[in-house]
Amino acid sequence: MKTPSLWQGIIFAAACIASAGAASGADDPAAQLRAARSLRCTYQSTVGTWVRSGRRTIEEDKDGTSATYDDIDPKKGTARIIANAGAADLAAWIDRQGTLWLVERTPLGYEVVTTVYPMYAEGTRDFVVLESRHTLSGWIAVAATSYGTCRIWQ
């Protein structure tokens, strides 16, 4: 009986590891997110950094707001947001890791960056989402990041 060579053993082990880590399309969050054309997102909390008259404070708030991202088309680079302040056009793309990026330029010229990650929130099949925005109101500068989850809404 011939014993396997070291290289055959290494190749076999690598193949086993690779197949164990591979997820089918239905179980692969990146594949699910790439195929999504509409997402319903709910934000649970927001952390804001406020600078008032040069003095910085950090505040955390429970959020509870939601938004629908619709007509998501990364190939065209477009999407729409529908939320409590109305609707707007967005730039949209998916990076090499499968993360969905959505960018809105508000009427005041500020940008809102929403990032939907190809990972599920603990104990769910909902995607993790972070949204960041920087604004200036009078002499108050604010940077806020909201955490939430998104579910495919098709």
C-alpha cells in the first residue's frame, strides 16, 4: 500500500477546509446582498459627537427610525431612499467583499454614507448596517453614526 505524499496530504486538507467554508448562494450573505434590489433598514442606536463652541461631547441615543432602500442597481450605480424626510436618489456600489455602499448628497450639500455589510446581525438573517453623517448647524458641528439591521424587502 502506497502512503500519500506530504503534498497530497496538504492539498487534501486545503480542499476540505475550502469546501467547509464555502456557503451556498442561499446561505451566503454576500450573494444575498448582491442580489438584493430593495432593503428595509431599522436603526437601533446612534452615537453622536457634538462640538459646540469648540467643546466636544459624545451622546448615545436609542434610534428607532427606519428607511427603505429601493431600486438598488450597483451596475448602474444607483438606488433610492424612502424615509421620514422624503425620498432621494443615491449613488450605489458593491465592493469586492460584497459590502453595499449607498451615498446621498442632501439638499444642504452634506453626504450621508450608508454601508450594508455582508454579515448577519447575531441570531438573525438581517444584515448589519452603519450610517454616518457629518453636519454643521450654525456653530455646532455633528458627526453621527447609526447602527441597525437591514432585511431584503422584495
